[in-house]
Amino acid sequence: MKKLGVAVVGTGFWGKNHARVYKELECTNLVAICDVNPDRAKAIAHQFGVKAYTDSSRMLKNADIEAVSICTWSTMLAKEALKGLNAGKHVLVEKPMATNTKQAEKLLQTSKENGLHLTVGFLMRFIPGLQQIREAVETKKIGDLVSATAKRVSQWPERIGDVGVVKDTAIHDIDVMRFISGEDPVSVYAKMGSMKHRKFEDYSQIMLTYESGKSAFIESNWLTPYKTRTLNVTGSEAIMRLDYITQDLWIESAKENLQPRIPFQEPLKAELQHFAECIQEKKKPLVTGTDGYKALQVAMAAFKSSAKNAVIKLE
């Protein structure tokens, strides 16, 4: 099969990883990169042996480019993703996808009108242990799902500059809760604030409730002196625990405690390979633009809940 021509817009901390993976994958051909910083654009392009651009509109005129990863500042994601879609390119846009749901709706509409793939960078879904948890919930291997708790805490990441902890980290877990439960929450209650970083919130606690009675709790902050990324899922017959960093999975029931041997997998590599294969084989992606929109909708409701100190009902 012909390699998919790809490009990356934004080659900072995370965009550079997108470029590396595209270069490593057998199914993709990294054609170009774009960054508003000329020196960085030249350096990254030289590193991977591709063409450098500082203007994404100019880059998108390159007919060899069929798909793009959008890895810019969070507040620029929707603008650059829309450029890509209007240029006829398939788009993988990093989370949180857009600044607000109105921008996200525009991306969904444009991708549908142009018949293009639009996916969002929720790479947690590509961790094997999380996929096993989802399967266990669906098949009721752990009984009925009761609740899930996610903890994503660490020190302030210097790479972040235009969003707070909710849109940067908690949004991953908002999506994870939708992924494993197969349900959209019906209400959100959140508390958040800033202890050290006055411009944006640096801690949040978000509680989601579902029509079926299950619940989820998400804790995230940029205050804790050590990095923790965990998920605990409680069923009526067993509990499953996942460490996202090590990818270790534990299953605890009344009869036994198990730790399945699961080969470590780089989530980004699995995500970008899946993105390329879905375009080439015309398959529906594991993460759709709608998934991004719904996660952003919950995040925005969390902001509203914290500001009003009230439960926010979701449509």
C-alpha cells in the first residue's frame, strides 16, 4: 500500500514526537513540518529530512500532504485544524481540540461536509491495559460497573502556557470515563482553583454521574511533587487498577489477585498508525471528532460548575 503523506503543524514538545513517529512508521511518509518559530522549523525539518514551513496555509498547498497532525498551542488548535480540513486534508488535532464547543462543532461540520477524517489526540485509549478494562466492563467480567476514579497529578509542566490543568490533563480522563462506561454523564460537579499559577487553574476535582447510577471521580493538579497517572475501576465482582506510566494492570476479586503480562506499547505510535490506517482503509477511527466535542463539553461544564458551586446538568 502507498505510504500516506503527512505533515505536522507545531513542533514544540509534543509535535516533535508526532514528527518522529511519522518518520518511524512504515505506513506514513513525513513530507513537511510547520512552526511559527523559523529556527525551530529549520532544526526539526533538518533532523527528519523534510521541508520546513513557517506558514501552515502555504504548507497545506503541497499536494503530497494528505493528512496533518495539529500540535500547536491549545488556543490555536481549532484554527489550524479548520485550515487543514478546508484544504482537503485529514486531520488529527491534539486535545482539547478547541477553545469552546462552538469551534469544535465547526470542525465536525467541516470534516463531514468534506468527507474527511477528524480525530482527536486521546492517546490513553491506545494503552493496552485500558482497552482490557473497557472489554472487562463491556463483557461484565468484573460484574456491573459501579464507579471509576482517575488520578493525574504532577508538578507544573513548563511546556504549558495557554490552558489550565482541566483542558491539558483532566480532559484525558473525561474521555477515558466515556470510553470505558459507554455512556455520557448526565451531570457534572467540580471544584477547581489556583494555588501557585495565577493565570490558570492548577488543581481540579470533577465528579461525573450517569443515568444508570454509576459515577466517576477525576483528580488532577500541577502541585504534587511526584507524577501519578492511575485509574481504578470498581465493579460488583472485581476491581481493576491501571498505572498509565508503567502500563501495569492489576485485577482483584474475592478469589484471586492477578497481574496480566501485557507488552508495553508506545501509545502515540499506536495512535498515529491507527490514524493512517483508518484513512488508507476508509475505516471509522477509535477516536472521532464527536468524542473530542463531548469531552470538551464536559470540561466546559466543569468550569461552570466550579464557578457557580453547583451541579450542572448535561443535555
